[in-house]
Amino acid sequence: MKDLAGIIGFLALLPLVVGGVRWLSVRFGLPPEVRRKAVHVGMGASSLAFPWIFDSVLAVALLGALCLGLLTLIRRREARQADNRTAVLYGVERASLGDVWFPLAVTIVFALARRHEGVEGILLFVIPILILTVADAAGALVGTRYGEHRFSCLSGWKSAEGCFSFFIAAFLSVHIPLLLFSEVGRTETLLIAAILGFTVTLFEGISVRGIDNLVVPVASALLLDRFLPMDADALVWRLLVVVVLLVFVLSCSRWSTLEGGALLAAVLFGYGCCALGDWRFLIPPLILFAEHIYITRRILRLQETRHDLTPVLAIGLSLLPWPLLASLFPGSTEPYLVAFIVGTATHLAIANTGTRAFLARRFPTLRMAFLGWLKGVVLVGLPGVFLTAASSLPVSTIAGFAAGSATMLGAALLFGRLVCRRDGWEDGDFRWWWQALFSLTAAGSAWLAFLLTRP
């Protein structure tokens, strides 16, 4: 009965919020972004009461589905209007589905928080929703009004001013509740707020079409759950990693072909490898990025070439499963580390093969593929041997690297046949997904060979 009353009350409140924002827009001429974010803040602020109103995850899921249907009806009605000056969801020029992702995010975060009891469970819900409500609105409004230092992303552009505002709001949304209502120490509270603020700002900086309304709160809940039991020493190392990675990648931006959003994604990928696995999972991506800087400096001297988020996304999705598996099965990190190293080496080998073909403006030859493979083995494979070897090389590790290296050479050759043309290099988005598939294949062969030869 309590859940039913909450559902009815919230469904009655939502039209009042939309109607109130519409009246304010007519009365004061609010800009489209302000109107949309006003609805966003109203929904988020009312959602903060969910831990005290609802007992069942199913009730929140039902409410989310009903709100999604109601918001869809409002959006369609506004889309049919000739005058969008009072539209609250359809008034912005860019395509955004943030209102669609919002109810889903609240439902997922509520389900994650319900795994804990008492104050901890409440904070695990309230803090991510505060970040979603306050930080997202602050970043969007400040970026729209004062954003001068812009960087490109798949959705168009974002600004450094907007990202900084998002970080400050996210930091305070974490720090103040933990400091006032939890038993976490002051030092740990400060560190958790800083790490979470940096991380979710990176997520927000690369999100497109409003998907940050889903990614930011869910990532906040998962990271907060992971950070709360940690002591100050463990948190300091995680903060240092994300800050050093951010400074390193951004300092190399002028030599990179990656756009601004892609550079932020590269930082997030590197931090994810280290946070999910351990420090050894960070070394191969750093080598891959350093090689990227080295080879693209030559390309930039010849012509202007830019890459968006797609390459980093393809590389990340093909490599992150291995440190994720290592975190899920901490007693057997070795086979996943071997697979990760081989997968990273495959990316380097294929990228070098493609770059040689691009610069030569010719179909990749066996020699090009062999040199790309050799570079992958020397730059990533050999350091990987030292990363995985404690005092001696077990047979399974040697077998894994051998099988992965053989598959890597075949992948470099086949990739050239599938993607390259005889008159030069064809640089379409699909080629990055082919590269990701070949990386997964080589890494999988290394992982399988390790398991089959393990004593």
C-alpha cells in the first residue's frame, strides 16, 4: 500500500513539474536548456525521497516504466507543436534522450543500493542521484552559458568550463553527505569525493545523446560501493593514477590525432584497466598510447587527420573484459593478464600495419604486416613476459604468448586484406570494430592456450 501511494504521488507530481516549468518559460522566457534542466532537477530532487517511500525494487521499476511512458507522450506532443518556445523536453537543438535514460538510471541505482542496509544503503542511492541532479545540471548550464574552451565529441562539443563545474558539483555531492551522515573518516571522505568526481566527470565528458543520465549515476553507485571499504592508502593510489593519467594524456594532446572526447575516454580506459585489475594492466595501454603519439606525429606533419571516440571505444570494449574477469576471479589473474597483453599487442600490430599502408598509399604487403607484428611483439609482448613472470616462466605462460603471437600475425595479414584498398588506406569506423574483433580473437587464443597447458 505504501509503494502504491508513492507511485500515485510521484505520477501526480511529474505533470506539475512539467507544467510549472512551462509556465515559468512563458512568464520569464527561459532558454531551452534551462527549461530542460529545470525538469531534470525537479525529477531528481523528488527521487531523493525514494529510500524512505519505497520498499520494493519492483515498485520503483514500475514507476520508472510509467514515467518513461508519460515523458514519451510529452515529448511527442511537443514535437508536433509548431511553436517550441514553451517545450520543456523537445526545445533543445541537439538530439538528446536524457529524459528516457533518467527513469532507468534511478531504477538501477535503487536496486544496487538495496543490497545494503541502513545509512550505507541510503547514501549509495542518494549520492549518485545527487550527482545526476546537481552536477549534470551545473555542467550543462555553465557549459552552455560560459563555455569558451571547447573540445569535440560525438554529440558535437563540450567545454572545459562545463566539465570543471560538473567536477565541483560532483565532488560536493559526494563529500558533504559522506562527511555528515557516514562513519567514513575525514581523509577517506575527501579522497573518495575527489576520485569519484574525477571519474564521473570523465564519463560525462564522453557521453553522447544524454546517455550520461544513465552512465554517470550507475558508475557512481558501483564506484562508491567499491571505495567505501578502502583505507586511505588504497584511495591515494587510485587518485594518483587518475590524476597522472589525465595530465599525461592531455599534455600529449597536441601530438595526437584523437579529439578531446576521445582523449578523456583514453584516460578513463587506462584507469579502468588499473582499477579493475592491478598496476600491471596499465603498462600495455601506456605503451600503446606512447606508440600512437610516436606514429601519429608523422601523420600530422603530412595532413590533418582526426579520430573521434570510436577507436578508443573499440579498443576499450575489446580489452576491458580481461581485467574485469581478473577482478571477478582474483585467484587466477595470470591467464587474463596474458590475454590482455596479447590483445593490446594485436592492436599495436594492426595499427602499425595500417599506418604503413596509409603512408605508402598502397595495399599492405606481407613485409608491412610482419613489421607491424614484430613491433607488437617487441614493444608489448616482451615487456608483458616480464610482467607475468615472477621468478621463472611457466610452460602455460610461454604457450599463451606463443599462441597469441601466431594469431596476431595472421590477424595483421587478414586485417589488411579486409580493410585496406590497393590505392591506399580506407579509414572508416567499421575498421576499428574489425580490429577489436581480431584483438579479441588473438587474446582468446592466448587465454585458451594458457588454460590447456596449465599444470
